[in-house]
Amino acid sequence: MKTETYTQKFEELTKIVKDLEKGDIAIDEMTEKIKKALVLIQDCKQSLNTVNEDVSKIIDEINIANDDY
């Protein structure tokens, strides 16, 4: 199974939102799109949290390295 990138997930989420905004989809399809959007939102949020943690660690390491000088 291929892992989707954050960008791919965000693009799919954007497409779902546009489809929902059009308003011309069947209620059953709408329900599935909303469920998929929820999963994508959760995945994107987790990805952003992970990146934020990684960046914070890098900044801490830089600050520690600068304190050594």
C-alpha cells in the first residue's frame, strides 16, 4: 500500500470540499465524502503536529549548540 504525502492528502481534501460546495451530489456520496474528509483532516493534523515537534526539536538543538559557543 502506497503512503500518501501530506500534499496529496490536502489536495484530495480540497477536491472533496469543492465537490461538496457544488451541492449536486447524491446524499449517499456526500456521506462517504464527508467521512473521507474527516479521515484526511485527522491525518493532515497529525502530520502537521509531527512536523511541528520535529522543528521544535531542531530549534532546541540549535539553541543548545549556540549556548556552547
